[in-house]
Amino acid sequence: MTSASFDMTGKVALVTGSSRGIGRAIAEAFAEAGARVVVSSRRQDACDRVARAIRSRGAEVAAIACNVSDRDAIDTLVASAVERLGPIDVLVGNAATNPYFGPLLDIEDRAWDKVMSTNVRSNLWLCNRVIPGMAERGGGAVVLMSSIAAFKGDAALGAYAVSKAAEIQLVRSLAVEWGPARVRVNAIAPGLVRTDFARALWEDDARRVARERATPLRRIGEPEDVAGAAVFLASRAGAYVTGQCIVVDGGVTVAGVAG
């Protein structure tokens, strides 16, 4: 295995939810590996800032805002990405939401529908829009962002956990459907990572210290920790991996700590 195995030169990668956190780290890592990258999130100004930073390091990048809860917006995103950078070889579904924190007993239908729509259905829309083109060109790679919440019950993150478990099953099903066309579909399940999305967890000093002590690697994750796994799954290094979920959590799940 050499660095050439991780080379993404000539590839076009679309990363949703990539204006900050894990998504941004993945977009930056793909660009460093040689890919042309589409940065996408809800706000155009946020996409533009990340695109400028990546472009300043010599990479080719496009910034295209998209609300992934809108199917027409997804169609526009994909069409614009292809027009500006070329056919998509790598798709990362990272955009997600969690508007509710509490027991499932009290969740309102509106919050439940928002979680399932954004975290699951939008990724199905993206995959159905992008994968057929990959198949026609002889293959591609898809990475959906799950969570270790998918593997444990949680009294406060139940709806989010259900959506993340559904993403893993979506990966398995798509991997079986599209494997004969050489399209690989995988997931990554991060643990607690220092992002804005999880700020309420890691900014609580007592909670963060407790998690660090219970984690075999004795620290919480950084976005770059997840980006490395994404490069592996998107590149030739992961050419025989499909239908899998790689856990990137510092050992939390094997130590039996709740997600």
C-alpha cells in the first residue's frame, strides 16, 4: 500500500454539509488528495468561505448552496456540480440535523419528520440522483455519515439514533443493489467530535472530561480524524470495501460507553 492508493487526482467529489466541522475536514482532505471538490451547505456565503480557503491551496473547488430537504434543490445541486466540475465520482452525504433532545414519548411529529427527512430521505434522494451516473461510467464511491448513536439506545437522542441506524441499513441495501456496477457504498460512524453540531456535549467540561476518561484513546475526536476514513473509503485504498460502517470513536463503543 502506497500513497498512490489514496490519490484522488482526477476525481470529482461532492460533499454535503461541508461548510464546517466533519464535512469541511473531508472536503479539505479530498482536495489535498487531488480531487476537485464541490462544497455544499445551506448558506452560500458559508460555502464560499470554505471554497476560498481550499482554492488558496491550489485545488479546484466549486461552492454550491443546497437545502438537502428539498428534492428540487438536490437536482439543481447535482446538475450544477456536473456542469462546473464534471461527473461526480465520489458522494459524501454529511448534512444532518437533530432538532430534538429528549425522550421519544414527547417528540412531536414535526420534529420526527424533520430528522428522518434530512438524515435519511435526503441521502436516498442524493444517492438515487448520483449513483446511476457513476454506474454508467464504470463505478464510484458513496460515503454516508452515520453515528455511534446508531449502535446503542439513548434516552435523549432516540430519534437521531434511529435515523443514523437507518442510514447504515440504507448503505447495506445500496451496496447490494449497485455493487455489480462497481459502485461502493459505505458509512462512517463518528463518536464525539469537536464540531459545532456537538458543541453542547464537548463544551460541558464535566461531560467532556468524563467522556475522555472513559475513552480508550483518552480524548474526543477532531474532524480530521474522520476525514482520513473518508479518504480511505473514497479512494483506491478502499476498493474492496462496500456495505460497511467504519466506527471512528477512539474506542468508545468497544469500552461500552453510551453514545
